[in-house]
Amino acid sequence: MMNWDPLFITLKLAVVTTVILLIISIPLAYWLVNTKSRSKPFIETLISMPLVLPPTVLGFYFLVAFSPGNAFGNWINEWLGIKLVFSFGGLVLASIIYSLPFMVHPIQSGLSILPHSLTEASQVMGKSKWTTLFKVLLPNCKASLLTGIVLAFAHTVGEFGVVLMIGGSIPGKTKVASIAIYEEVEAMNYSAANFYATVLFSITFCILLMVYLINGGYLKRFWK
Amino acid sequence: MIKIDIHKNLSASDGPMNLRIKCEIKKGELVTLYGESGAGKTSTLRILAGLLKPDKGIITVENANWVNTKNRSYLSPQNRNIGYVFQDYALFPNMTVLQNLEFASKKGQNKKVITDLIEMMELGDLQHRKPQTLSGGQQQRVALARALVRKPNILLLDEPLAALDYKIRLKLQDYIARIHNEYGLTTLLVSHDIGEIIKLSDRVFVLEQGEIARKGIPNDIFSNKKVSGKFKFVGEVLKLEPQDVVVIVSVLIQNNVVKVIADKSEVQSLGIGDKVIVASKAFNPILYKIE
């Protein structure tokens, strides 16, 4: 009997991470598109860092920062009652940071190619920034939103280094599918590894295929 | 009455430009801003709409202060209640024509305004279509209608007809004239088309390098001589052909080319591309019905 837990944890992690990322990334991308602040290049660099940094670097700093052995980690643990190391909460937080560029970048580029006159037209009609963002701007970059959601989701599914370092591979709690594959291979248990690998492969293939079908307009043509 | 007295340093394509606009516009007037590109016409509209902040100066509208940099008061574009038609129309692609108009309306505003505007701008058959499926002229009509939903007192038109072909342009000029009168608007129009300006506007401000160089009624601005012609048209010189003692001047009037015989001394100051008035007073024109 196969153990489905790692797959469920992977999916749960990906869903929670994607939802939170979407909520964070929309205002962040909007700010990046519109700001004239001098801090913009620094913020953009920080957001993009996970693209180039080995996940172990992020994992290492995470471990150091949130370990109950130091003052900050201890404070969070005692005052907020949240344990971020070797826990699902920690996995979510690390995944959010790690997948942030995959959500922010598409939304940012989607917003920045919209003509500025759309925003101005909405302003002249007495609409607030938020109304403009949600009623005018976002509906006109649905493709970018979808790309962001899917990339962030798929990237979270594919995480390995960060979740291994922060989560510590606790069965039923933080052991996600990608780690399970690694461990099954180490234990020479190839059929189990193959099972997890096949599921991950099919899920990510289907998700990405969906994006290309939708954004390429193939589905619309099919329905018509 | 709109009183504008503002300064703004702009970085135009050919270096920095100092925009210094001082003018008064009477209620109900239709004023055209005319001038070369980069002279500051669009910037003036944007400052009046609140989309661009002036560095210094005052804007008052009907005795209400919109901008006063001395006491740092600044009315946001949301609160100015202006109708603005953008050069690219800025219709929202995610909404149908009707939804575009509905989005513009104020909270709790009577929907009758929208039905009236749809009827007036003849958008009935188009109201459930998305903007990108409409022709340029149709989009322009939607943009005009949308700018009027909030019942603004001031209408700003930024080269609204520049991208349209001649016939549709004429039709839309009629729409503009009609809404200007029917809604009692004070209208500011940016236009390059002299025929259009003469047809529509009460007064013209000629902008040169960020300043109003000349003001006046269109006929005075665009002709140096007073011609009391029985009929006259504005056109553009296409060709000058010297023939013995005279010169044949080809003039493009709207979409017709007309040949005019002129004296050599008369054409000395003329060049190809010059705007001219073709006028005549000594003969009787004959009218033939063609359509």
C-alpha cells in the first residue's frame, strides 16, 4: 500500500502558498509598477534573489533565524506560540519567499504593459486606486495572473532544498513528495519512488499544459 | 469661468520645456488648443484634469480653488468631475460598451443618463460589444459618451479625431458640437485640423513652446487678411506650378484637390504644406444635389 501522505502535504503546501502569495503579490506588483521610490531596485533585487540563490542558502538562514536556540526564534516561539523550524508553518513561510518572484514577476509585467490611460480614465471617473486595480487593471491582465498562479504553484510542488532544510522531512508533517522520492531512492525502493515521481510529473505537466492552452486561446477556439 | 495660471517644467522629447499657461475660459465656451506637437497642449489638459501636478500656480473653476500651490491645496482628479477623452480612447477592454458607461457613473446615479447617451450617440446596436470589436469611429463615440456619464461641466478632448478618416471625422465633429451645446459644457479641444477648429471652436489658443503665443477667434488666427468672401475654405498647398506669367496652385481642401490660379507675387510667401484660405466673392456658386 502506497503512502499518499507526502503527496497530500505537497498539494496542501502548494495551495496554501499560492493563495497567500497571490494576496501578497498583487499589491506588491502594483506598487513596483507605480512607485518612483529609490528603494525600488533593492526591493526588486530581493524579490528576484530566490531565482539565482541555491535553496540551501535560504534554508540555512531560515534555520538560523527561526531556531528556538536564538533570541528571535525563541521570541516567536514563546510569544506567538509559532514554531517555524521543522513545522508546516515554516514550510509555508519559506515557500512563499522562495516562490515570490514566480508570482510577482508575471503580475508586474502584466500590469506594466497596460496603457497608463486606463488608470487615468478611471481616476477621472472618480474611482479610487483599489477600484481601478480590481475592476480595470487586473481583469485586463488575467493571462499574467494565471501565469503567476500556475508558476508559483508548480514551483512550490517542485521544491526540494528549502523544504528539506526547514521541514526536516518529518513523515506526515513536513515530508513532501519531492523529499519522499529522494528517500525512497536512497532506500533502493524504486517502485515507490517511481510512483511519487509519476504523480508529480503528470500533475505539473497537466498544469503547465493548461496554461499554454488557455493563454494561447486554444480552448476558446475549441469551444467555438 | 476657468482661470488658469500655472508653471510646470517638463522634459519634452527635445530637451526641457517650461510650460507657462495663463488664460481664462468662459463658461460654455469651446476653446481649441492649437500648436506643434510638444508645444504643451496635452500637458495643459492633463494639468486641468489633475493628472499632472503643476510646479507653481493657481487653477480656479467657478470660484472654487482646484489648485493653489501657495497654500498647497490640490483637488484630486477624482473630485474634479471632468470629462476627458483620451487620444487612445482608453476604453476598458474587459467591459462591454454598456459596462464602460456604467462603470463611469456615480454611486446611485440615475441610469437614465446612460440610456440617453446611448441613444444620442447611436450606440444602441453596439452596447453589448467589447471595445476591441468596434471601429475607430465607434470607439470614439463610446469614449465621448463615457466622458459625459458623470454630467461634467468641463469636457477635455485630446486630439479626439486625429486617428479617424475624413468622413467619420465630419460626423463626429457634429456629435461634439451637439453635446457641447446640449449639455452646456465648457470644452477644451486639442486639434491640428484647421477646418475642424474653424467649424467647432469659439476661440483658439495658439501654443508655442509652452506658452500661449496668440489668442483669438479662429478666422482671425488663421488668416492674416480679413476676407469677406462669399465662400471660403481652408486648405493645404500641395503643388506650385509656374506657367508663363501665372502660377497654378493645387490646394487640398478637405479631400478635394482644387487648382487656383495665382499671381507670381501672390505666391512668393507660399510653400508646399502651407495652410491657406481659398476665398472668392465675385461670382455666384451653383449647387448640385449629388446625394
